[in-house]
Amino acid sequence: MNGRDVGDFRERVRRSFGRQGAMGMLGAELTSVEQAMVEIELPFDPKLTQQHGFLHAGVISAALDTACTYAAYTVIEPDVSILTIEFKVNLMSPGRGERFLFRGEITKPGSTIIVADGRGYAIGDGPAKLIASMTGTIMVIRGREDVTG
């Protein structure tokens, strides 16, 4: 996608995701890792809802941010890292479903700044329903020992 040697990005993403306490606490699973695209799934849990019983917007935002950021990991060199520096989430429909799918895809790779778009879907009896979208800006971090994969 960008001509850089991204190494074994799948293994790098899986190891890093395994260290994410927030996603573990939410019960999220990394279900697909491809170059420039990552999917995370989350089962419904009443502990993750707001007062009306819908999946909380903070949970949706966290899962979308994580999917987009790991999509960015698939297009960077193995010796650098990344941090989200900005995102906007549009909540389109209440988060009702048995499971939720969050997909992050790279819109614009770059050597310093990466732009990603995410989509969140509720999965239940019928077809998957789009519940949220996100655009995020991710900064590539080089030479910082305190910010690694």
C-alpha cells in the first residue's frame, strides 16, 4: 500500500492487542487482521450499556478507535509505533444487538500522519446494522522508548 516494509504486521498486531487492558476488560476480540484493515468484535454485555440499555457511546468510540489504530499498525514499519491524535465519531443508530463488529480501514497512509475510517455494526437476527462511523488521525511515533508496539 505504501511501499514500506511492514514486516509480519499480523503477529505484531495480535501481540499488541493482547496487551490492551481496555479491550480485554470490554470482552473484545481481534477477529480479522489484513493490510490496511482490522476487525474487532464485541459480544453484548449489559455492563457496557448506558441508561436505556444501548451499547454506550464510549464503548463504541473506544472499539472504533482501536480498530482504526490497529489498521494503521498494518501499514507502518516494525520499529515504529503510533498514537491517535484526533477522531470524530458519528452515532447513527442505537447500539442494539447480540454482537458488535468494528472495522477500521486506512484511508490515507503516510510516513508521519495516517488517516483511518471506521464503521461499527450491530449484529442480531437480521442483517448487520450500521450504528456508528469514525474518522481518525493517527501519528507515527519514532525514537521513543516509552511508546512501543
